[in-house]
Amino acid sequence: MSQNAAAATAGPVSPDDVAGLRAAVTGPVLEPADAPYAAECATYNLAQPTAPAVVVGATSAEDVAHAVTFATRHGLAVAVKNAGHQVVPSVGESTLLITTTRLTGVEVDESARTLRVGAGVRWHEALTAAAKAGLAPLAGSTPGVGVVGYTLGGGLSPLLGRAHGYAADHVRWIEVVTADGVIRTVTPDDEPELFWALLGGKGNYGVVTRIEFTAVELTAFYGGGLWFPGEDMAEVLEVWRTWAPALPETASTSFAVQRLPQDDALPEPLRGAFVLHVRFSHLGDAAEAEELLAPLRAAGTPVLDSIAPRPVPDIGAIHVDPVDPLPYVETGFGLREFSAETLEALVEAVGPGSDCPLVTVEVRALGGALDREPGTPNAVPSRGLPYVTFAFGVAAPPDLPFMDEHLAKYAAALSPWTDPRNVVNFVAPDEAVSEAEVRRLYGAERYHRLAAAKRRWDPDNVFRRNHNIRPSSAPAGD
């Protein structure tokens, strides 16, 4: 059955059908009329609600297998949600949503330096468990996101990425339910093509229920942020743009132009402030880190300085990302350089004197091990990309089109320096929605290989509520 044929057969699911699914699974099976349905479907972005025909709160890989089999039998697409940071808007009535929050459990093997986690585990849990063994996984900037979704999208760590690559590079073992409803264990030696495609092909090949990955021996780092007055951003970033590329791989940095809300939860100097937030982390000692920081500190006078020695579970202090759900719109894209001309365009678009209302416009410096292929290759498409930028605007849903206009204005301002590559996790839900756009994201050669793997493992495109890789029409070997 083709994707179009599958979609054509989708229709109302009868009460008897749902009753049969409830009898088969242990977790809750909910429909729109059920009281817990809204909470089960809730996403981090309040402006992008989901309204699937059925939602299954999986408690095991077996529950997931039953849910996938049910979906294929009834012509429904399958979507997956844990923390809900990247859920596409098309999760609607022709979709079965599987939530993985109940797939918990963190197993740490100190001698092997590995963690095995369920698909419901979020980074703060994994970081805490690993720290007890003196280990540090390649967690991202927001400890509240799910480990599995983040890793399947590559996984960009603001602490360990430049020294150790993407989180996907450290995966050793994956448990996944494929479109045929079979629970599989996948390693580089057992189904290597599926292993390759899962890591970077985020959500296109099945529902991952557990993964195992290696961690780094590390207990502490030196890092945090410097917040400069927004009016000083041109001077500070003129230093940053030549300073950042010269940093050793043990150091990482990014910056964010921020127009912060008047929020009592923020430190007093940041409430309602227009600031430039420069982030920094270092894997060495304080003296070495401060020597590296000296040029940046000399570039201006911060209104707040949080750079200090920190335990690894305090990784969230580097970016200080929002924790609570918000209504927002976003955009993200790669940059092939951050030159004096790029900086000038950025300052004109979002700096002092601009009419920019966006809460955050950030640029992350990549490089180092993020450029290198791992020992076991995967489908992560952003290697060699020197910078990535991400911006978002927050507003009540009726006012979000106004924020969208400013996102488009920012993207247009930096368009002379954009790169087709991007970090998959930074692609907005309403971006890369056409086959041509997804092909551009991955590159033609990688996309061809991903589409061939899709044809083998999900020929009917059951897993299409995502940045969709469509099954190729040619056999996988062609």
C-alpha cells in the first residue's frame, strides 16, 4: 500500500476497534472525548496543539507494537511524543499518537561507561544517574528534553559536542518498533543500514523505545554566561566572531540576542532587558578557561556574569533555556560563515534600533569533533557546518503571524550566508515539509540512501508525521 493509498483508507475508528486496542495494551488509550486526552497530547509549544484520532500512552515496547499494528490496520499515520518540543502541526484526526513518557528507566554501566535509557527519559534524569558514576553523556542545552528524540536528531551538546561529536555518534544499541509492528534490537553489526538511518533520520523509521550509548568520564566543567547590554552587541560580537573559531575543542560558545520579558523568575538585571547573552563552556580548569575568556571579557562590561565551576548536571546553566511551555514560532538554519558582513547584517536586523520583537536570536559555533565522521557512521547531515542559528518569537496565538514576519525578515537578512545543511533538531515543525526541502536538508546522496532505507523499513510511509523522508520508488540496492 502506498502512502496515498494508506491515507485514503483512513477513516473514523469505531468504538469496538478502540476497545480492542485498549484490551491489547497496558497503558491508557484515549480518544478526544476522554478527560485525560488533552493532557496526554499536550506539547511544549502551546501554539501547536495535537488532536490525533487516538493516543496511546505506551508502557512497554509491546504496547508500542500493538499501537503501530493498529494504526497500519486502520490506515492511520503514527506520530510520537515525549517532551513535545518538536511535534509537527499535521498530527490530526488521521493520526495515532504514541506518547513515550511512561517508558522510563536509566541503567548505568560504570565499567563500560554506558547508559541504557527508555524513550520517556529526559536529560536531567540521565545526567543525574550518570553523575553518580562520574560520567557525562552528550546532553543538550535543555535538560528537560527527551534523550531519545534529541539523539535521533543528532544531538548537539553545548558542553561536549566540539570535543566528542554528536550524541548520535555514541549510540551502540537501539530497540525500535518498525512499521510491521516488530520489536527489533539494532546495532551497527545487526541491520547496519537501519542503525545508520535511525541516527539522524529522526522518527522516520520506527518508534525507538530504548537506546544505549557511551558517556565521557567527567564530573565538572567551567562555564555559564555573560550578559552584555544589547547596545554593546556590535562591539562584543566583533571580538566574538574572531575569538570563537580560535577556541580549542575543549571549549564551546554561542551567543543570543535577547529581548527578555518582565519576569520575576529572571535575575533582576535581566527583567525586561535587551541583552547579548554570550555562552561559554570549558572542559579544563578555571585558570585555563579564564585565559581563554580574557579577550571576550575585555570587549565589554556584562550586566550579569554566571561563569563558574559547575557539576555536569548543571549543563542547563550554559544556555538557560525556557522551561515552561510557551506559544511561539521559530526558525533555524545553517550559516557557512560569520564574517564582518554577516555581523553587520545581523546587527541591522535584530540589534539596537531595529524593530525586532523576537525573544531570542542565537548563533552557535560548531566545528571540532562535530565536523568529523564517527567510527560508526550515521545519517547526521550537519558535519562541516561552522555555525547554526535559531530564533523564536513568543506571543499569544493571534499575534504569532507578526512574529513570523520578523522571523522571515531575519532569515532574509542572513540569506547571503545560509547553508543548506542544518542540525535536524533545529528545523522548525513547519519547515522542511516538502520532499525537495527535506532532500536539501540532507543532501542528495544522503537523502537517496535514506529514502532507500525508508522503502525497506516503512514502504507505506506510516511514520510520516515528521520532516518526512519518503520511500524511494527504486529497490534499496539501486
